[in-house]
Amino acid sequence: MKKTLLLLLFPMIVISQPTIQKIERLIAQQKLSEAEILAVDYNNHNPLDLSTIELLGDVYGHQKKWDEAIIQYKKLVDTEKLNANYQFKYGGVLGMKALTVNKFKALPIINQAKTAFLTAANLDSTHIEVRWALVKLYMQLPGIVGGSKRKSVIYAQELESLSKVDGLLAKAYINEYDKKPLVAEFYYQKAVEVGGSPHCYDKLISFYLSLDEFNKAILTIEDAYRKHRQNNLMYQLGELSSIHKIELNKGELSIKKFIDNYSKEDVVSVEWAYLRLAQIQKYNNNIPDAIENVNRALLICPDFKEAKKERALILSL
């Protein structure tokens, strides 16, 4: 009997693991339609496999199909009520669903999301993501429907006990949301000092951009690049320069460095870099080089509408 059971189970394990890995790989590659087809098909053949149900929920979530994602995650929490991660994901998609409906319909959905988050936090005292969700939820909700800065601060303190950097970033978020930019800046800078990760730098850069503090953003990008040598930072600096017409020489050098070190792993396509370079050179009255580089962008992507428009502007000068 045991031998027969093993023979029945073994093929399922052999088949399922590569399938799940393939779905995960498709999600990572943002090939979400393909991932959904595979996940739905596999789920139809394995309706009780929790890992596949979770993956199907993830695929729906990535596509902002909140109703479908809710159905899948609800299956998970109904099956394993004491699984903190299932509760967290269920709360997350409920929260996103609440943003798509009017405030009267949103309230009961938000309450369900809050219940799921609190359940996850109580189940797992080390769950960082759910504490982040509670920090944001309590800050964003109006007080009349349960919002509370005091509770948000409590979860930020819990985060800090788990991860110093997450705690600092949470305090920065709270103060930014509370329109206290000087205090928020202190905590963002402290997070960079303590953690120094690309994520910390990105948060500080985004904060400066939200305040239109473009020069501070550029200085932070340069600091991040010195530490991490991420090529996308050079594009980001050049993009800032081209959009806001500032630090044009720095912007040109940065974009050229991005192009010189470009690889397929870069998030931004190289034709955009040539367009930004052309714009900077236009502002510097270097028209011949601007034309040359916008033409390079169009050579790579002939249907590049923004480059066509820029080329016409440059030629009209």
C-alpha cells in the first residue's frame, strides 16, 4: 500500500516542481499572461495544491485582478488560518480592492484587510512586511474609520526592533505623510547612514524628488553610484538633468556613462538614453550632436514617438 502511494505521489512531485518554478520565473520576467495560463491549467489539475493556489493569486495580484486574487488567497486562509503569510497576502489584495470602489463599499473591505493584517502580525512576531502594511494603513486611514498615527508609530517601533533600517524608513514615511519634511529627511538620511542599501538611497532620492529638491536628489544619486555602481543611477541622473534642465554637464557625462556600460539587464532601454542625451545637448546648444543622438535612438527603435517629436524640435531650431 505504501509503495503504491509513493508511486502515485512521486510523478506528481517530479512534474509539479518544474512547473511551479516555471510559473515563478514567468512572474519574475513579467510574462504574466503566460504565467496565468500555466497556473490556471496546473491549478485545474491540482486544485488542492496550496503552493499553486498561492502562485495563481500572485499572478492575479501582479495583474491587478483583485477579485480573482481575493478568491485564491481566501482559499488559502480558509485552509490554513494560522499561516501569517497567507493572511498578509489576503489583506494586501483586499486593501488594493478597496482603492477601486467608492468609500461606502470600501469600508467593510478595509476592515477585512485590517483584520487579516492584524492576524498575520499576531501569528508572526517577526513578519516585517505586514508591519509595514499596518504602518501605512493606520497613517492613510482617516481617524473616523480607524486611522491612528499612534498605532502607526507602534508598528514602526516594532519594525525597528526587527530591523533598524526598516524602523528608520517607517518613521521617515510617517513624518513625510504627516507633512513634516525636515523630520522625514532626518530619518531617511539616517537609514542611508545605517543601511546604505540601494533601497535606502532610492527612498531618499524619491523623497527629494517629491519635494522638487532636484539638486539634493542629484547629490544623493552620485553618492549612491559611488557606493553601488548601479548603471541605472547614471540614467536617473541624466533623466533629471534633461527634464529639469539642471546640471547639464553632469547629466551628459552620466548618460554617456550609462550608454558605455549598458547591458540587457538595465531596466531602461538604450534608445531612451540616446534621447535624453540629445535633449541635454540641445539645451547646451550642441545641435549637431543632439541630431546625431536622436537619430541613434530612432535607428534602434524607428517607431519611437518621443524621439520623432524631439528630432522635429531640434531640426526646427
